Amino acid sequence: MTSGSLNTTGSLGVILPGWTKLFSGKIRDIYRPTSASPHAGSDVYLIVASDRIAAFDKVIPTKIPGKGKILTQLSLWWFDRTKEIISNHVIAADNSAGIEGRGMLVRGLQMAPYEIKVHGYLTDRVLREYIDHGTVGRSPAPMGKYPGDAFDTPILSASFKGPLGQKDTAITWPELRERVGARRANKIEDVAIRLYERGREISAQHGLILADAKFEFGSDADAASSRLIFADEAFTPDSAHYWVKEEFERTRERGEIPRSYDKEIIGKWLAGPKSGWNPASGTQPPPIPQDVVDETLARYVRVYEMLTGQKWCRPA
């Protein structure tokens, strides 16, 4: 595709004058400016969040209508509320025709090839690992905890990102320290914990419990730069696990695992008998039934509305 041509956002089916697609990730499409763009010559990129959803490191063939807008709007909301902790990559929202609410103008970064997750509570997602090995994300965890219990100190885990369609590789914190160096690892640990604590504090003010959150970081494109910059997304239901405090307290009284407001419902359906699919098979997952799609969207909307205080306008 020539530098002056138009491009589309694939599943969104809209034309973006002045932009050419670099690549599509599992959820987001990344564009750079063409020579005809007002941003030509600038180290600026356009990130457009699609309605795709991924589980078990695979893109699901079924989309969640409006999900991309929720991801972008929540990310912008959270980036603004954490910018005093760490700089982020956002320049501005981009509401060009056809991608209203989905686009973010961001500055170019050298993205780190790892993801950092902070676990504040024991969730059902890591329960089997915890029972079998006494670890959470391959990091040692205190024993005697039950699902929904808070850890006295948040636990950090890390994974190196695999190419599209391939699994990410979980590593221990000492392994991350060895790969990036002690000084860098200490900085990552400090920032990740502070981000999570801020997220948990703000979530609590809105009736939510932030069980865990995943972060990605980059640094300035200058090869000599070591400054850590918060990037990709921030505290969305794709990258964090939320519980509604009122529901959490009721289910805990009954000894049940609280319902999470994120994409876990899709993972559970895929891993269950109704899907007819084995996540370990290496094959592409099947389509998701409409009731699971509707419930997933409802949970994303609930988080958006509770945090922002704004009513979500569902797609027509």
C-alpha cells in the first residue's frame, strides 16, 4: 500500500484518510500518518480499539459490539487519573468519522516485550496454581488464602509477550530482573504497585474492587532513553479483574467465588463442555453464543458506568 493511499479499520469497515495501517494486534489496529496527513513527519500513531476479544492468547471469531469504545474511553479516563504517578503515551482522543470513541493519538515508543500484572486478591483464575504450587503468576504467595481474600502485599508477576496467535510466556520476577537489570526491575515494581494501589483506591470510591491489573510499559524511541512510560491500555475489563463490592460481600457470606466483571465469562465458556473446544489443542476457538456475548458486554458496561458515572449509549 502506498504512503498516500487510504486504509480501512478491517472489521470496522471505515476509511481513515491520512493514515496507513502498520499492523493489527489481537484487539487494536495501529496506524501511522501518511505524507498527506497533518501529522506527517511526526512520531505519532493512531490506535483504534476494535470489538475483537481474545482468550487463551487467541482472537475469538465473535465480536462484542461496542467493546472497543469502552476500552478506549476507560483507558483515557484512567490514564488521566494516573498521570502524576507515571507519564503515559496519550496525546489526545481521536474522534474521526467512523472511529468515534475508539481512537487515541499516541506518541511513538519503544515498547517493552513484557507485561506486568499486580495481584491484590486471590482470584479463581489463579486458584489452581495457588493450590498446586503455592504461587500466583509463578511468584510465591502466602498460604491459607481463600478465593476473594486480599493479599497483605500485592504480588507481582510477569510474562513475555508472544507474537500474534502464540502464547505469552510467564516468567518469575527474578527472571525479569535478570533480563532487564536490577535497576529497571525495581523501577517497574515501584510504578506497577503504585498504579495498582491508585486503581484500587479509585475503584473503591465507585463501589468496585480491583482484584488485579495488567500493565504494559515503553520508553521514548530515543535509544538512550530509559524513562518508563505507561502505554497500551489502562484498567480496562480486558486487562483487569473487577468485582462489584456489594455483590462481593454477599457471595463471600455464602462462601462462593464472586462474579468478576471482565472477559472471564468467555474464558470459562470456552474451557467448558458446551464449546466443544480444548484450549490446549492449539486450534482456533469457536464462535461465542449470543447470550455470552450479551453478558460480556453487560459486564463491561457496568464497570464503565460505575467508574465514570456516565450512561453508556449502546450501539444501534
